[in-house]
Amino acid sequence: MSEQEIAERIAKFPGADVEVLRKGQIAVKVPAEKGHDAAAYLKKMGFAHLVAVEYVDWIKENEFELVYNLFSYKMKMRAFLKVRIPRDKPEYITFMDLWPIAMTHEREAHEMMGIVFRKNPNLTPFILEDWKNLPPMRKDFDSRKYVKDKYDSIPFAEGGEQ
Amino acid sequence: MKEVDLFFGPQHPGITGNFSVRVKIDGDTVVKAQAIPGFLHRGFEKLMEMRHWMQGPPLICRICVPDADHSETGYSMAVERLAGIEVPERGKYIRALTLEMSRLSAYLFYFAGYGGSIGLYTIAQWAIGDRDYLLDLYEELTGARVYHIFNFPGGPRWDTPEGFEDRVDKVMDYLEKRLKEYDKLYFNNMVFLKRSQDVAVMKKSYAEKMEVTGPNARATGWAIDVRKDDPYAAYPDLDFELITQDEGDSYARVMQRRLEFQQSIDLVRQITKKLRSMPRGNVRLIPNALHWKIPRGEAYAAVESSKGELGYYVVSDGGISPYRMQVRGPSISHGVQVYEEMIVGQRLADVAALMFSLDVCPPDIDR
Amino acid sequence: MVDDEKIVSEDMGVQVEKNENMEMRSFGTVKRWATKRSLWMVHYCTGCGGIELAPLMTSRYDMERFGMHPMVTPRQSDVLLITGYVNIKTLKRIIRTYEQMPDPKYVIAFGSCPINGGPYWDSYATINHLDKYIPIDLYIAGCMPRPQSIVRAFEDLMDMIQDGTADGYMRYKKYYEPYKANQEKIFRKWW
């Protein structure tokens, strides 16, 4: 099946905005409240594997974008299911019931972007330790300023301040 | 019996890299495990937002240390897809050559690691020693042993030196000869068989459910490979069949790598044969490095690294640096959740052995 | 070099006056000579440099020629090799490991990252100057340094032990408060 045919089949899902990106890659945008249904629809269609959950901070539009990166080994096709959630209230529903591995990806997104996934039981600290600042992958977190405040100075053993 | 909490790592010789597992043991059987990654976190995804497009490969090759070429190639491919660049034919072959050599050296590291974890130290000495022949080839080609910084968006940095293909073939002949000795010493060794057969069996259905990729998935009988499913570099033109095993235990996972090792040697020979017959010179398209702008959009590119699918999701807003780049490390599926579930019911001595047999690479979980 | 004679003499395990006599001086020389020929290194791959330790420990570069050997527990080790960049989460464990090691102990920082941050100089997750948190005896520059340079560093460390200039652990005692203050600045809680 070609990309166009698959895109047409996906477009039958109400509210889906489908775009063929390039060979083998299709982007599907759906409203946030329909995200879970769309994922179930895509899974039934053959996009049965969740490769990763990507998260992008669109700070100008005041939105977070969650990209569920799906792959179909039968059709050799990738689908990016995109939902946008407001930045002020970063909450979304977990996809663990569809793909158990989503737990780890959501745990990471929670830590790095501060998105809360409802019904995910394991949103515990994952990679960072003792982190009390803004989640680091947000665009308004300034890594250089943080580094300057926290680590940067001449070591006292080398003639710097004691 | 009383259950005991035990911290396994990060300062522990049985751990692959810098990783930690908190296990609860009853006697010496594991009843609960919690993987603690994050000791190698460097925030690549944030750093890339502050670098130019062309400054990516020198940074990004550090994602998976034993298998550095796959990291830089994955990123380069994502950028090429965004910018619509097609790498010249010879560039593609050189890229595939570095990737297969990288796979060979990563598998040698794997044999050494697994051998060491079950007490076969001779194989560790041999495999690491033989890996240095590949590193010497890399040094000749790229100038570096570990981080080659060779595959850039647009193609490899330069052409192979004169006579390089012959020297590669010589090393391949040597490795093939050595593989027979490995068979005698390692793959048919009673210690190895007893320690790996029927240990930590992964079923095909479980691998599909948990999105395990790479050799671990193929060892369960699931024939997936990014080289076949989403072909890149010179792989569409190369002749190879997927190898699978059915058992899914530690033994199958090691033997899967052993068979793929032979396959990679054959692939390298195919590539060098082709490289000899090609006109030299044209290997890359050079964009203007510092002011190179990439059109808006997003792209995903995946490569089959020695651990599984290593993918890059790159978003561009039309600027001189990525708006967002996210890495899908292969170990994030088999190194955290799968490992935690599979280790339950195993003996304490297999905690490290299972980590090696699954080929968990902590830096690509942490990034 | 710390010229605090008291710390030095206490560390030698012998109470020596400032004008120490000849036998005591030669005892120190013999002890340092014995120390330098059997250095055991903590087996802890803190960063990407761990990959070059494998060729170093095995047949091609073989560090056992120099009497160096990887040791699994910090309590029996003499050398802590910091291989590459240091993440905050790892730094906490490095300090724990370092403090468990018995005196005399030596730290070699391997690669560019512990010196000034290397390519991760603006990363929120890695520290830039390792010697603010623990004392370093020797740096090996480069990314990644070749195994030969590590071998050379071991030789230099042996010379430094013989002259008594490898005095990081004494510095750590002397400047314990400032080191601790720096460490506490980046850690919220110890465990």
C-alpha cells in the first residue's frame, strides 16, 4: 500500500488531520480529547508498535506537543500521532493500556517536560536526581544560566576564591 | 525467609557501564527489581538546541559509547531527510562500511562482557584484543579510536585511503578465523551452555508486547530489522537474510550475535568488493556548515544499532539549530521495564549476566 | 604541595618532628616505593572513558605490567580513575566511593570533561570542574585519551607518589570544609 492510500484510510477517523511527510512517514494530528481513540484506531489498523513518545515544547503557541511514534512492521510505515495539550495545564491520559512500554516513555516525559499522565502509576523520578527546578527540556529553562549559577567558577585549589 | 534489599551498582564490575539495579532477594532468588538509570545523563536533547546543525555529530556520537557510528549516522539521516539531501552512492557504501564495522566491534565487546560476567575471562581477553584490530582500521579511516565523528549530514567526511579495502578484508579474514576458535572456547563451552540455556526466556509475544527490538527480538523468532524494514545507507543493495532463533533464552541471544557477527563479516566483504569497483572521490555533499538552515518540519530516522532500533526525531523551525531533537535509545525498551520484569525469579548471579545478555547500554537510556 | 607537616606526618603513621631523622625519612621512601608498585584501581566506569579501560586491562595494553589491577571494592583500592564526564547523580557516588577508600588514595581524571566540562560545558546535568568537589592528582587531557596516555599517566603518578607530590588526599583533609561546602551546594540531600 502506498502512503496516500494509508493516509486516506487514517483520514476516515473523525477529526484527524493527515499529512504525508515523506516516503514511509505520515503525520496524524488529532484533538487532544480524541488522542486515545485515535491511537486505538491506528493500532487496530496495523500501527501496532509504539517506538517512542516524543514531546515538543511549542512555547510561542503556549502548547506542548506529544508525538506518539508508531510503526507498522506489516506496512513498513511510520505514523506520528500528534496531540497538543495546553502548557498551563500539562495533563494527559496514559496509553499504557494500549502499549505497556508507554509507562517508561511517559515517565521520562513527566520528568523532562513536566507532563502529568493520568492513571500512570509510575511517574517517579527516573533520570534526574534531586531536581527542583523547571523540567529541563522546557524552552524557558535556560541551561547556560543554570550552569553558571551552579557550577561555574575557578577552583580554589587553582587560585580561585575559597 | 527474610527478604533483603540489595543495591547492585553503580560501582560494580558486573554492570554494563554506569547503571544501578535495586533488587529484593529471597535467599538468592530475585523477587523484585528496580532499574535506576540516569548516571550517564548529559542532556543531549537540550544541548542540541544550543548547537548548529553541523555541530550535531561531534556531540551526538557519544550517545552509545561502544557503537558510536550508529548514533551519528542516525542523526545525520534525520537531518538529510529534513533537508532533502541524497548522499552520493559511494558515500552510502562508506557509511554502511563504518556501520558494519561498528557492529562488529560492539558484538566483540558483547562477547567479552558476557564471557566476563559468567567467569570466562579468556574470551574477554581475546575479544577485546581482536576488537583493537577494528579500532586500528577506524583510526586509519577517521583518525580516532572510539568517537569517529565521521558520518555527517551529507555523507562521510572523506573517502577511504588508498588500499583501505584490502586491509579491511584482511582483518575480516582474521576475524573469521578467530570465530572458529571462539566456537571451540566459548560457544561450545560447558560453562557457557549451563549458565545460559533456559535462563531468562523471552517469548515472542512478550517481545512484541514490550517493543523489544534488535538482536534480542530476533532471538525470540521475531524477524524485524530496521535495515530491512526501513532501509537506509547501502543496505537496500546488499544481499543478506535476517537470522532468527526460536528459543529466546540467554543462549539464543548470544548465539544470535554470534551468527550476526558472521553475517556482518559477509556484509563488509560485499561492501569492500563494491567499493573497489566504484570511482573514487565523490562521497559527500557539503552544505555551508555554520549558516546552514534546514526547512521547517519534522523527521524521524532510525538505524539498526547493535542493540536495536536507535531513532532520532528532529524538529526544525527553519533556524540554524534544531528546535527539538529526541533520541529513542534501543535500551529504553529492553533495559528498564523488560529487564525489571525478566530478572524476577532469576538467581542473583544472573543479575549481571542477564544485563549483559540483553546488551543493556545505559548511556542510550540516559542520554 | 601542602606544606602542612602535621598532616603529612600523621598520615605516615609515624609521629615525626619537623627535623625528622634519617631513618624515618628512609622509611617513608621505602613505603612510597612499595605503594607505587602495587596500585589497585577501583573498577568504576563513571563515564564514556570506561570503554578504553577494557583494552587497557586486557592483553594489548595490559596495565598489570605496572602492578595495577582493577579492584571491585573501594575499601581495598588506591586509585580512583574518573573516566569522562561526571553527572551529578554519579558525582554523589564518586564522593561516597572516594571517602570509603583508605589513605593514601589518588585520583586520576580522564578526558576533557572533568577538567572544564568538555563538550558538555553548558549541560545542566554535568559538573564542569571536578576539582571543586574532590582533589585530583593527575589529569589526562583529550577526548578520548588513548590507552597509551593512560599508561603514561600511571607512570607519572608513580613518580609523583615517589616524590610525595601526589598529595590529593591530604588536600582533601586540609580543605575539607570548602570541599564539603561545594558539594553541598549542588546536592540537596545525601540519599
